[in-house]
Amino acid sequence: MRSATTSTTRRIAPVRRKPEGALCDPLDEVNSYLVAKAPRVHCGFVAVTPPSPRGYSTIRYFDRGELPLAFDAGLYEVRLLTVPSRHRQSAISGLLMYAAFRFGGITGGATPLWRSVASSLLDLYTRVGLHPLGKRATSGRGDL
């Protein structure tokens, strides 16, 4: 488990449907990507967005006032938990979630905001102690 490097972002970019091999979301300049890797195999990644003037991806879909959160220096967003299907029955997802919690805490975060694209992940998130906020993006791109 480690933070992404330039070579790993070239592997992350196609998964994020960025075929040119570059991450181009404005948040990518502040995101940290935590990568699970076995010898010669990328097993998954998760993005952590720290508090910054750039904000969070969640506010693209919801107004801050709609969310029962304090948008302060302790809020960090975790998103894009991505694990290839061949590794989904392994501990990779749990390890990436744990790494994101630890990374957020080590860097001063106190409140994780997890944004899920797949409703199927809500059960996994609640098993680790997260609570859905009951919000659904109208674009179909995520649940909170």
C-alpha cells in the first residue's frame, strides 16, 4: 500500500476513463491516491481529497447546506474506491478503506466523507461504521 506515483497515475487514468494517461480533474492536483499493489499488478486504489480551496467532488452534486457536515479543516473526502473484479473477494477493498481512514487521520482529518458511485457498496461501508446521509445524486453518479 502506497501513495500513487507518476507511473501509477498512468494506470489509474484509464480506469477513470482518461485514456490520454493524465488525470485532469481539478481535484487531482490536491488528491492523494492510495494504491494497493502486488508484484507487477495494481490491485486497486482510492482517492483522498483533503480540505482545500478547491472543495470536494460531492459539492458538484449537492449544496453544502443540504449535507449535515461541517465543511471545516477536519473534513476529508474519500472516493473512487476501485478494485478490479478479480480482487473483489480479497481483503483489498477493506485494506484500501482502512488506509484512507488512517491517511485522513494522519494528515489532520477528523471527519471522513465517503462518496460511493455504486449503491452495492453501501453495505460494505455500513459494516465498517459509516452511515449513509440518504442523499442520491440525480445524475446517477453517486450515493451518500
